[in-house]
Amino acid sequence: MADIKRGSGLRPLRYALWALVVLALAGLGWFQFVAPRAGTGSLSDAGTASLGRGDYRLAATDGTEFTQATLQGQPSAVFFGFTHCPDVCPTTLGDVASWQEELGEAGKDLRVFFVTVDPERDTVEALREYVSWVPGVIGVSGAPEEVAKAVKAFRIYARKSPQEGGDYSMDHSSTLLLFDRDGDYAGLIGYQEDRERAMASLRRLLES
């Protein structure tokens, strides 16, 4: 057996360990941006001023277009998901329905957009049926290249994940992004965030 204590034998192992450290740090940087910081429910400062800004042009289930200009005029919440999502998306929609019920009349101005990360399967018609059980939620889809523009504009993580039998799922960010009446980023609500904190974020948004 080779003597692994020799420097020549350790060098490849050392390089491999350094590579793992670099990858871990890169992953941490991504996580801090797309996921809420512990206890704060906020994104890192990098790039938030430009969130939602881009030349994407998508179709919404209410018959309108979804563009950068759509975010102006009323407070909005934007969530990216897909209709074949096994748990995160239906859970988030359930949370939205619960928040709407608690907000009552105070929440009538809040618009909620469910933007697909899977335009190959999620047509506008499919999204219309998928979100129909939550009053006021608007589904958004379009050509794959336009969805890609929106994913980039909102700094969302989305990646196709192959599955057995030739099928696939989608890995994606699970945060709900909030925008004020001017279309500017105003915070986020993390997946399954504490209810009181989520409601406080929504009330601040609606009162701003």
C-alpha cells in the first residue's frame, strides 16, 4: 500500500479538499441571496434594487400581460413555482389563502403572482386551473425564453431535475418576493415563515 503520509501522495487530496471548500463557499453565497437570512427574512443587499427589472413579457391568467410595469400601481407578491410541484408550491398557495383570509378588506389591494419555472408544461390554461382555488392569485406563463428573462430579472434559482422514466421535476427558489406600489423590492416571506412575521411583512407592505 502506498504511504499516504508522503507529500506527493497528499497533494491530490489537498487539491480536492480545497476544491470542495471553494464549492461550499460559492453555494453559501448563492444561498444567502436566494434564501432568507435566519431570523430576518431578508435578501442580501447585492442586487435587490434591480429585482423585477427586465424586458420579460409574459401572459397572465387574468388576460393581461406580465411585465416590469405590472409591478407598479399596487403592492404585489411574486412567487415562482410550477404545477407539478409536490409540496412547496401548494403549501405556499395555502399560506397565501390563509393570509388573505386574515387580512380581509385590508388585503384587497395585494396582488399575488404565481410565475411558472416550467413553461414547457405550464400553459396559461393549466395555471388558471391550478391557482383557481386561491382567490386573487394570478398565474403567469409564456415562451421559455421570456420565462428565462423573468427568472433572471427576479434573481430566482430554477433548474430542471431529471427523474426516472424520462420525467423531470424543477428545483427552484421558495421565497415570496414583495414589491411596493412603485414596483420596488420591499422584502420577502420565506417558505413556511412564522405566521406573525409573515403577516407583519404584508401589513407593512400594504400600509406603505
